[in-house]
Amino acid sequence: MTLTIRPRREEDLPSLASTLVRVHAVDGYPVEGVADPEAWLRHPHEIQSWTAADDDGPIGQVTLTRAQPEDDVAVAWHKYTGGDIERLAIAARLFVDRDHRGSGAGHLLMETARDFARSHGLAIALDVVLKDRAAIRLYERLGAERISDVIHWYGDGLTAAGVVYVI
């Protein structure tokens, strides 16, 4: 199997949407659900998205987004660093197909996003729900530093405990 990381293409979206639905069924990620998975993949503040693909096609993705002043991640990062959120990218929408976990795809996706951010003079931070233990292990293997606890709000007043990391 040849694993590649490349910028996400429009034609990747149907396959990634199907993968996301399967990930949600097993992991409960994203907690918001996947009623319209292609729309969820198209983040409104996207800087760049990457696809992990093997010989059979897309198996995962990650997105870097522009931080917004109201983002919990941006608030926590600014409080921790004192930095200008205009210089902050937020990693989001990371997932890998369950059948490809352990392939290194998640690690490579995050390294690609981190390297892109650094090459563009951006800091990178992210939040993760505490139930997503595998993602937390991945971020910590990448050297991420936990800087804040947050409450993730979704749905009709539902919440999930989470944390913010800087990478």
C-alpha cells in the first residue's frame, strides 16, 4: 500500500464523506453528527485541507482553519501566549478510516498541517473532546502541549468536555 498526503480535491469529498459517516458510527466523531457530511468537510474558514490516500483512494483528511475571535481554541491560545489570533491556524476535521488506523495516516496528516502552518508563519492549535483518546495520544506523540480545558457545545445545548493543545 502506498500512502500519500496531498491537498484535498473536490472529487475526494464523496469518498471522505462516506468514510466520515463510518467513523461517526463507530467513534461518535464528530459529536455534532453527520447529517450532511460533505458540508461538514467544507469548513467556512478553511485555509487548506489535505487528504490521506492509499492505492484505493481517500482514507482520511485534516483541515487548517483561520482562527476566529470567538473560537474557544483562539481564546485559550491568546490567553496562554498573548499572541495575535491573526497568526493562529486551527487544526480541525481530522479523521482516518477505521480500517486504516495504525497506518501512520493521522500522524502524516497532522505533520503536513503543522509544517504548512509553520512555513506560513502561523502558530497551530486545536481542541479535542476528551472521549477521543486515540486523537489525544496522536497529538501528544506529535509533541502537543495541553494549555486549557474547554466545554464543546453542540446540538440543542449538549456539551462535551474537551482540551486545547498547541503544536
